[in-house]
Amino acid sequence: MGKCPQCGNWGSMVEQVLQAAPVTRKGGTPAGVFEVPQPHRLYEIKGETEDRIPLPIEEFSRVLGGGIVHGSIILISGDPGIGKSTLLLQMALDMTRSGTVLYISGEESEHQIKMRAIRILQSGASEEISEQFYLLTDTNLDAILEHARLINPAVMIIDSIQTMTLTDIEASAGTVTQVREGATRLREFAKRSGVAVFLIGHVTKDGNIAGPRVLEHIVDTVLVLEGERYQAFRLLRSVKNRYGATSEVGVFEMRDTGMKEVSNPSEVFLAERMANAAGSAIAVTMEGTRPILVEIQGLTSHSFLNNPRRTPNGVDFNRMLLVTAVLTRRMGMRLNEQDIFINVVGGMKINEPAADLPIAAAIASSYNDVALRPDTILIGEIGLSGELRWVNQMPLRLREAAKLGFKQAVIPKPVQAHENWPKGIEIFEARSLEEALRFSFAPPKKPAA
């Protein structure tokens, strides 16, 4: 077939010849006789708590759930040039202190990887590279698995899965068949040998992982490395994890010598904040089990268009429209004549409703050209009637804000009274958006004479 009936491209159809693979049997089992797995009682199966490989990079370990599980297969994806290969090479160099690492590259030469490794080590001497680091530049997955069986590493890294090929499949590298079958072969190897396998995957123009969707179902963990190419910060997110919590995030800073961990991202995201500027509000978002304080900036400008623009960066577009509608209908703001821009500083992306109140406060602050209290954080979901609704993990959010020096917090009024609020921060409980904004714009109290 010359033209694909689905995508409309010419010459994109690839012939796939299916051949019966030779079947091997253990212990001299006669041909045609299959070994049927037998069921076992659960209490008879030996195995205690999870045995994980310690990972020196704490931010990476947090996202994985506390370390690397033996025999797991992990996919990490991201835009080209975002730092996937650098992060995994840095991880491999650190892990050679406790085990053997096999790094397979199908995109770079040995010399290029050696130069990058020396730069990460911040030294010009190649003798500092451990003897436990093995490097192989090949794309033949059958040969790679043979080398892996001989070396028996603790961790194996494939850079990237789109460059790997199987000799028994007549298709070019990167096709749906090669990627799916290659990932399946690597999964079987990881489960039988106990070797943890990392796969680097490319992404499409839309930001989705390239290849078949089944690739995400084959692996145990899916990590996404995000960030603007022209910004220094990178966010490592867990979107699937069979051995830990999802929605965890690790923050890194890209430098010439590799990825540097950011142990306190809230302090970094607020470092360049102008405290008395109009249109600035502080939100406390939960990324997995970690509270992070971020600055939300809002800007309103008189529009000369029939349909004013609504431009969000880092927040959900529909949540922004909801907050704007509530401000217009319940607070009497004429936002239908204003272009509205929302930006989350630092490249963070906030999807939870707890950011509704700081978004509304940033828009109202810019619209009235009045700054919010500089030492105040805002947390809460906004309903269509203008009421504030409770969000989870409130004590944890408030403790993080108090630790960073914030003195006041505007939160929804809880259904039941809470007595375990952290010390050092004043709590203002508001029932509605109007009450919250009235307190946020109020001048700070004068100290007693």
C-alpha cells in the first residue's frame, strides 16, 4: 500500500514478517511439551520487604519512591536537549561506588560519552571513573542482552529505546514494532535477571512519548523530565510508579557539570520575588508528599479585541476561566474588557484546585493595581457561588510556609475546628472569596507603641 489510510503519508507502511521463534525448554523437556506454571499459596512465597538499590541522588530517589527496585524497568522521557542523558549518566557514575553499571548508547560515540563523564566529575583525569562502569555503543539488542548476561550489572541504561533493533524483526529502528518488541524483550530480561533497566524515550511534537502507547504499560515506572530549554531548572515527575507514589517531583538545576539537586525548591522559586509588586500572590502546592511554595503572577490589561485574551502559563486554562468568571460575576470586576495573563514562576505546573484563591488574588491585585500583603500565603478552592472550599494536607502546607518566614495565611473556614495549626503564622479563615480578598488587601497592623 503506497498511502497510509490513517495518517495520509506516502511510503510509511512497513512490511512485517512474522516468524516462529525457537522455543527452549529447561531440563531437557521434550519438544512440544510445555511447562505449566503451578499456583502457590501466598504465605509460601518467600520475600520480605522491598529490597531497593540506594540512589545517591536524593531528588531522583524521592521520585522513584526511595530507591531502585531490583528487576524493575523504568522509562524516562522528555524534550530533546532537556538533560535526560546527562541525568542518567550522572546517576550511573554515582552508582558505581556500590555496584556495576552498564551504559548502552545508540546515539553517541564512546569518546563523546567519555568527555561528558569527565565534565560531570569536574576533573580532567579519566582515572576517577570507576572500574565498575561499562560502556557499550551498539544498537543490536540481541548482542546487548548477551553482554548484559555476561557482565550481570546492577543497573543497565538504554539510550535510547528508539535506536534499538532486533535482528528477527524486519523493520527499521524506531518503528512501532521494534519499540514494542524491544521493550518487551528488555522487560523479560529485567524480571528474570533482577537487573534494573532504565530506558530513555523520545517525545513527539505534542510532548507525548514517541512509539506505541503500550510502551507505557510495559514498563513499571514512567518519569518525565520537564522544563524550558532556556531556563536552568528541570522538574522530574513520576506519572506512573508501581513501587511508589505518583505525582512526586524532583527539582534540579542544569549546570555545566551536570544536574545539581535543589533541596529547597520553595526558596529558589521565591528568590527573585518583588514583595510589594501588584499582581503577585504566593500559593502552596502539593507535589506528591512535598509542599512547594510558588509565586503566581497575574496581569490585566485593557483589551481592544472583541474577545479578550486569556493566557495561562503553568495553570489549567479551564480553572483560569472559572476563577475569572467568579471574579466578574461575584466581585463585580469588569474583566470582560481585560486581557488576562497568568504565570507560575520557575516553570512549575499547578493542576490542583488549591491554587484557585492565589490565582484570583493575583488577578484582583493587578486589576486594582494594589499589592497584596507580602508575608501572606493564600490556599483554597473557589466555588461558583464565590465560596471557599477546603483542600487536603493543610497543616503540612502551613508548616512549610511558616518555615520560610511567612506570617499570615488565608485559608477556607474548616467544617470542624482545628487546633494543631503550626506556631508562628497567623491563620485567617474566610468563608468566601470576598472575605479572603478583603483581608489580603488590608494594610498590615501597626505595632503597638
